[in-house]
Amino acid sequence: MSKRSSSIAAPQVEPPKKQRLVDRESEAQQVIAAESTVDETPKAKVLIPTEAERAKIRKFPLLAFTAPYEGGEFYYERECYDEYYHLVSKELVSGATKGPGGLVGRDCVTVSGTPGIGKSVFYAYFFERYRKEHPNTWIIAVAFQQNQVNKLSVAAVGKEPVYYGSDQASRQLLQEASLEAVQWKETEEEGVTDKRLLFLCDGSPDMTRRQCVVFTDPNKRWRKVSRKLYCDYYMPLWTLDELQEAATLLNYPISDDLIKARFEKFGGVARECLSLDPVVSKKAERDLTKQMNAIFDPNVLRKLLLEHETSHYLLHYVPEADRAFTVPQLASEFVEEKLQERMLTKSYEQREDLRNLIESWEGAYSLRGWIFEVDAHEKLRQGKTLHGLTLPVVEHEDQVWMQFHIETSEEIDVFDAERLSPSLAKCGPYHKPKAKNWASIDSFYLPKMETSRKVKTADIVQRCNSTDKRLFLFQMTVTAIHPVQAAGVLNVLKKLGLLSHLELVALVFVVPKKLLQTFRRQEVVGIPTTGTASVRSINGIGERTAELLEYYGLATIEKLEAELNDEVSGGELVEEKADGVSKTNADTSEVLPSEPNASTTTVKMKDGHPADWARVLRAWGEYIQKRQYGSQVATIAQYVCTWEK
């Protein structure tokens, strides 16, 4: 969430409101560049936060922050906070630094990540939780600006935190507070053996201290220090669901549609996506456009790639599994689309120069793949004869050379989910999804039909009657391992009406020439079918509905399927009675009880939450169909080809 100062007053919220603010009349098509105001009076739709949702809202402690926080006095606790809290806490008590009594923890731990994702909010969460769980730790929290002490909070053991603003805080005051804390630590107290002093730094500090945790954006100066300590952790970007839930629970006057539009432009950065000031998003777009315009200057590109602090609008940093390293990715669909437009205005030689520059950067796998994909889309649009190899099911079976003729498309048909149907056969023939989150599908080739009448499934089946006229599902990759998500393939086949005609479909992997001879058949990741799998694995359920299902005891596929097969559909909801009057979730003044008690009866989820139950039914119908055909996706013919000479 944004820490920048705002020109409008942030609404004060009570934790948490029992309503969700939505306005779906006009914002779906809203262009962020044209934002002038944030609607503070959208239409409201009453929804009841679950207990789990309510627990995600926390009040900020009295703490020194580098920049003002514009989102009010409450913040949203992300699910990842618990994980990172434990990672950092463990380093502080069992790291590699040796003391007289053995291992005593790291001197310094750095928490970093893409600017704007809320590292300072996590700093507040960490301060509050660590102080509660370690009552004998004296905490000094310092906000730094340009490596200078800007603000200070001193949380002495057994006392309320004392805050010093920018007009009081100084390096000298920090030294005095540190000296007082050290004297306290060295004073023996009967029965107290775990006295500790911990420094928390919002922003990169002037120096390392023993022990300290630094919460900062990536920057060259601090990286020179932290890389020697080998103890950096990188936080993840926000998901769209997280952003929308945070806005709902914090009662921000921002609709889901507007958040989605911002997410598609800026990616998972809360500062822009949840900003209450439209000037913030307009300024961010200007900076983003400036970086995109400069990317074809080799000197500028080199700076963007190697200096994290200058590239965060264009590139975001995604933590790897160990959270200690990151890989860069293009910030958003908007960035990909605009860069692709610019790429195609350059000559092949200019794109090759760009590719060679990125090849020299070991962290740019995703960018190399993206540039290769841009060129692959253009080559397939132009039409050509592809030379490829079969990828047999049996690993040692001989591969066979094949040729596929791709007809020319005047332009790439970019479609959205609503348009995906047999009618696409009347355009193209090369098609690419607008969204980048289509599992395992980058594009497809469907032989074009010249007809004025409505195209039906039978027409598609009749048209795809030869090797050259099959439906080709393309996946571009620059790596040798690229698993196929069965759900993504099935989604396309269902909407085109080819679920029952898999023999008319081929999966074609487009790779660089150097991978052609060594590329092997790829694994197909199926649909979860085990009864013990979580309902969260069912596509389309959604985070809120999944929490409701878990609350009603329908947390697994097995339990949900049993409930749906029962004569009376719906999960159980506890209906609390007080003074002979029943109170269900329709009464927005009551909180759902955490567990049944002796004075309860049951009511079905379909009655208590009909909208959520309807979503369950829709998602279940899709899931059953995909489960039925999921294993068959592995039998679809696979090929590998290249467009490179």
C-alpha cells in the first residue's frame, strides 16, 4: 500500500467494515491515464467478512516511517507476512555469527523486493509481533532518508514506545538511545537471561548494527553491504485477489474493476493499485512510458537491468523458492503489450542486438524468453512452413521430421476469454490471447473459414481434417523443461468444441534452434482428482468462497463432492439463536460464530450465501468436465519446431 503523501484526505476506517464497495457501471473500461478522481461514493453491496478476513486488519503501531502512509491507520496483513517473519526471526537467533556461547544469530538481515509492495508495512507488522513474542527485547526503530536518521521510535522493555519526529530525531539521539539500551542489557536482573537489543531500519541505514533488520528497496549502495552478509530475503508481489480483498476490508473507495485495470497496467504493486490519489497512478504511468521508450538505447537498457532502483516500473522481482534470490519479470500485461509494439517497429538486426545484450545478463531468462516469443508471434503471423520433430510418448522411440504449413494472417487476432468460440475460425488464422495467464497456451492456429454464416463445432471438426489443418496450440519457450497445464489446454478445447476430438489437436513447442534436437516430450500436469485435495485447487472457486467452504466443513474435494451428490445441496452454516430469535449471516450486525454450540441449528450454504454457492456450482461443473478429459490431454500429439534458420 502506498506510503506516499496524498493530496486528498484518506478515509478513516473502523476495523473492519461489513460491506464491500463496488461500482461496475463504468470503471471496467476506464483508462488509468485519464483518471482525475477516485469515486468515494460507489454503490455498496453488503458482504460479511469471515473471521479469517477480520483477522487480516491490523492497526499501525507508533513507529518511525521513512515516508507518510496514505492508507489510514489500519493495514492489511498479507498471508506472506507470517512466512517472512519466521524466516527473519530464525536468522536473528540461529544464524552463522558465533559468540561466546555458540551461534547467536545474524548481525544483519535485509528484507527487500520490488518498490511499492509494502516492505514498510511488513516492518510495522514485524515490530509489533516481535515485541509481543520477545518481551525482553529492547527495540529501536529508525527511519532513514538518504542514509540519515529521519525519525526514531524507542520501545524499551516494559514501557510504551516513544516516538521522535523529524524535528527531534538525529544521529546523536540514536546514539544516546543505543547507549541506554546497551546499559540496560548489561544490567543483570534476577530470572532474566534473554535480554536482547534489536534495531529495525525503515530504509537503508548509514551503517550496520548488531543486531538489525533492514527493510528497504533494492539500491546499489546497500547491496554492496548486504551481499557480504549473505542474508537477504525478497518479498513477493501482490496478487489481484489480495489487492481487491485489501481494498474491501480497509473500506477503500476503489472498486474491483478499477483495481484490476491498475493491476493490468502496473502489476502487483500496492502503491499504485491501491492509491487513493489518482495523481499517483498518472505519475507512475508517465515514468513507465519513459522507461519503455528508452529500452532500445543499449546504455539505458544496461542501467535498467543492472540497477534495480531505476527499473521498478518496467521490471519486477519475483522471489525464488528459497526467498533469498529473485528473477526479474516484465511488470505487467500493459508493459508486455507496449514493448511488443515497440519491438515490432525495430528491424530484426536491432532486436538481435537487444537480445545479445540481454543474453549477457545471467538474471534475464524471462526477458530472453519474452523477446523470443515476440519474434515467434510475428513469424507465425507472417505464415511459413514449419519444420519440426515429433515428441514420442516413449522416450527412446525414433523422432520423425514433420512439416506444417501456416497460412499468413494480415494481423494477429488478439482475443479475450469471452470471444473464444468456434466463431474465431472466421478470422485469424493466427490467434493470441489478450491475457498472459492462459496456462500452457501462448497462441493457436485455427484454419480460417470463409463464410458468412455462424460457425458451429461440426464445421471446426470438418475443417481440421488433415495434418496441416489441425488445431495447433503453440507454446514458446527458451528452456528444455516446460510442463503443460492440462487445465489451460482443456479450457481452449472446450470453448472451441473440440474436447471430444483430441485427434484433431497438436501441441507445438516453438524453441530456439539450439534446443531443437535435444527437446523432449513435456510433462502434462493433470487436474487434481484426489479426494483429500483442497477445494482451493478447483479453478474459479476464489479465495473468499474457499474460506467459506472451509468454514462449513467442505474444505476438500471429497467432502464437497459428497455434499453435491446429496439430495439436499449446500454446506452447513451455524445459525445462532439468542432469546428465541435466529440470527444468520443475513444479519450484518452479527459475526459468524467460530464453531457450533449446544444452542444451534443448521442452515445450508446455498441459503446463507447463495452467490458464493452459485460460484461453487459453476466452478464444480467446469472441474468435473476437466477431470473427465484431463488424463487424455497427455495423449495429444506433441511436436517441437523452430523458426530460426
